[in-house]
Amino acid sequence: MEEISLQQLLEAGCHFGHQSKKWHPAMQPYLFGVRDDIHIFDLVKTKENLEKAGKFLHQLAKDGKTVLFVGTKRQAVPAIKSTAQATGMPYVSQRWLGGTLTNWEQIRKNLKNLSDMKTAKTEGQYKKYTKKEQILLDRQIARLEKFFGGITSLDKLPDALFIVDIKREKTAVREANQLKIPVVAVVDSNCDPGQVDVVISANDDGKGSIELILDYLSRAMKPTK
């Protein structure tokens, strides 16, 4: 497995946590100290955690397992999409819909509906409808695509979730925990690491931090020659 350097983590801003007054005490083992009222991560531990996550995800990918990438905050969306597409994995980059995991059968029906509608449009089956009706059908397809487009390849529950910002994606975390689906996540200083199976202790707000972490994991998941 490829290593990542402390210098890379530092330059990407992975060491910046939240204001010290907003911290979660359970994150103490991952922190170096406080600077200008901001918690600073211990990058030695961040490096260890990231490489551990890389090995875990590498093995899942090698075994043909499915990892669902989740990140809906603006600065995470591009990296979430590109990483998922590079690794052939599903992703959620819009709002997480409650029940995506715990009400999987209904979600699967929505995915089938989207697939059927796209096929019908491609085959010209909608030409028999009025222009107004075709516009309404196109809007329905666009809405389904917006929320389900990233998980159309998902034909069963994922084997693991990767999450950026477990506070924002708390519903996804709760559903995964409920179903005992492992969670790998970037965990910032204001979060509870007890909800996560593989913790990557790092800045979950900075674009540079998110991109570096996801780029590393993307390369880790690709098969070795």
C-alpha cells in the first residue's frame, strides 16, 4: 500500500479542527493541542488512520464488495463523485433520503422506476404524449436522477459506507449503524467517533483536506498489478 506523508497532510490543511469550545471529548486521543482557539489534529495519528482506512477499503474492493460514498456538502461533492466514478462505486452527493438503507425495498422500486422511464424515453415511447405531458415526464426523470442517479448501479445494500462529515450525514450514519454496515468516515474534532468503525481523524470542511483524503483512498482501492 502506498504511504502518505505528514507534509502532504499538513499542506492540505488536514490538521485544522473546529473551535476548541465545540469539540467532542471522545476526539481527545486524535488531537495534538489547541492553537488560536482551534483544535489541531495529531497528524501522525491522522496518517495512521488514513492508511488503515486505505487498507480496509482496498480489501473490500479487491473482494468485489460495494462501498457507498456519501458527501453532500458543497466542498465535498466533486471529490465524492470523482472518487466513486474512478472506483466504480455508487455515491450520494445530494440530500440523503431517509430510508435509503433501512427502507431499501422502496428505494429499489424507485431505482427500477427511473431505469424504466429512461428506457421508455430512449425508445421513443413518450412521443405519443402531448408536449406538456412529455415535459412533466422529463421533470420526473430529472428529479429521480437528482436523488438516485449516483446509486443506479446499487442492486443490494452496500457492504460499507464512506462518509464526509458524520454530523451532516447523521441519518446515513444512523441507518448504517442500525443495519451493522461498517462506516469509514472523515471525523472532525466536533464529532463522536464512536459511531464510526474506521475513523479518519481530520478536517472535514476544507476542500484541500477532503480532496487529498479521497484521492488517496481512490488510489488505494484500485487493483494492484
